[in-house]
Amino acid sequence: MRKGSVKEVLAKIKYDPREDEGDYYVIIEHRGAYGDVKKIPVELIELGHGYFFVGEAQIPYHRILRVVRNDGKVVWETRKSRRGESD
């Protein structure tokens, strides 16, 4: 499941012609508040160096808890997410 950094996984989803970015979303921890999570479609994300962007919002990659396919399959998950945080 955890094959590379979250940025590498997102880049593959966004730029690999075999993938459809519309089939994926990320779950993020919103503003560092424990348990406050948001679901963001990958197609709305622009990748940056240490951050990704959703419109004008700049969000650090470390807030991503997991990357999920629309069928529910988790394709990347942070270690802290597996210790008991949920969406």
C-alpha cells in the first residue's frame, strides 16, 4: 500500500496517462485538529514542493492521512493514520 511518498503517489495519479485522477480523493487532517478531517478530490489538487494547493489554499503534504480510490481502496496511508485515526 505505502509505495513512496504521498507526493510521488499523487504525481503518479495526476500525470500517469493510465490513471484517472477523477477516481481518487485524499483525506486530510484539517488545520491540525484531531479528528477534523476533509475529503478532497485529487482532480482539484495542484502539486507543489512542500505543499499542495486547492484553489488559493496551501496545504502541507503532512496533513494527508490517506489517498483513496472511489471504490474505497486505500492506495496510500500515513503511519499515524494506521494508529487509530479515522475519517
